[in-house]
Amino acid sequence: MDVEHERTGAADARDREDDGDGELERLVVEAGREVALDELLQSADVDDEEEHRDDQRRKKGLGVPPRKTNGAERDAAQVLDEAGKNVISWLEMDDVKAAQSVVDGGHLSCLLTFEADPLVDNLEKALVAQPSVAALAMAMESVAKDRGDDWAAQLEELKRRSQVIADGDKRKAIGAAEDIQGALLSVDDAEARALVLRCLIASGSDAVFEIKGRRAARVFAETIVATDGEVPRNFRVAFEKLNAWAIGAKTRGERIEMART
């Protein structure tokens, strides 16, 4: 199963099911910044097409090419709803006002949300919560290498973001590490995840690990699945429920909340 998380909307002509007029378009309307999570929801044994650098590839399963929904284009939800299509919204909960604005539009068939818990209320936090630290390290390395950033650039970024760790000796250990895994293993589990999160949400030209772009998110997620051999449970269970809704009765007003347990 494969689902886009883009804070965008989209539809895939190859993934249509009977729905009155013979097709089902699924629009994902997202509040907030544009980020993609392309592959985290795909099981490791599902074949996928090669993705081009321009990220225009269409996706399998529930996946769809992007349609921005910020500003005037947010009306896409209304247009599809009035055309008899099913509109799915996957909302982060760290900006309740923005999320509520999507819900208040009244055009949703199904609402999928991150947990309201501030520890996991958006994409990056949910991504960091459950994979092994080894998988997170590999995923960060994959993102950086895909951008062409060498170890020197990666280490400098780790050192910059290590201010999230209070212990000076541990920060020095990160600075002396020979790879990302070594850096993360030099601190405890909670500190390692805090450091990863700080790297993922960073911005700017020197933010070598950020995953705000579609390709970076795809690379990060693919590496997690490949390293741990499974999709993190919080994502897997939520999208199994979404898939069941999509191939079932598609009851309007369904709400699915991601959960770590």
C-alpha cells in the first residue's frame, strides 16, 4: 500500500474503484507546509516505479500526483466533493487552527490525523518515534548522500543541532563521531531521537537532513523500511484502516487517528 503525505491533494488514474460514475479520486488536503512522505506506508515487498528527480511520477495504491491546496487551490476539495468524489484529509495536529480550517470546509469523506500528543503531532515527530535508532541513522545518511553532502557536511550539521543535548561531554562525543550511527549511539535513546528530530525540521541551505521535500521524505522513509524490515506501526495501522475504508463502504465522516500502540 502506498499513500502520499504531501499536505497536497491528488488523484491517480490507475487507482480508481467503482464509485457511482466508475472512478474514485482521493484528494488529500493538508494544512500547513508542503512535505511528502511517499514510501513509509509501502510494504517492503511492493514493487514501485523508479522516481525521477522531478518527482512527477504517479504512484500505486492510494498514491497520487501532487495538487497544492494552499490558498485558492484549497477549493479543490470542494470541487471534487461536489463532483461526487471522496475527499481524504491527512492532518497534522501541531497547528490546530490550520487543521480545523480544513475540517470546517465540510467537504471531507474521511479524516486521518496525527495524534494530538505534542510528542507525535506532526510528520517528523511521528517518523522519529518508532523506528530503531540504527534505521534513523541510515535514513539520515541516505538523505544527505542523495543531496551530495559528504560526511564533513553531515558532521557539521550534527554538531550544530546537538545543542538540543544538554550534556557538553555528549556533544563532544557527537563531534568526534566517524558516522551518524556513531553520533547517535554516543547519547541515550531519547537524546538520539531528539537530535534526529532537530535535524529533520531544520531549514536553510546547510540543513542537510531536512525532509520537507518530496524526494527527501521518500528517501528517508524507504531507508527506514529497508533497514528495519517493516513499516513503523503508527503509520502501518493507520493506513491499513484507511485502506479498509477506501475499499469498503467509504462511510462519510470517518475519522482515523494515528497511534503508537
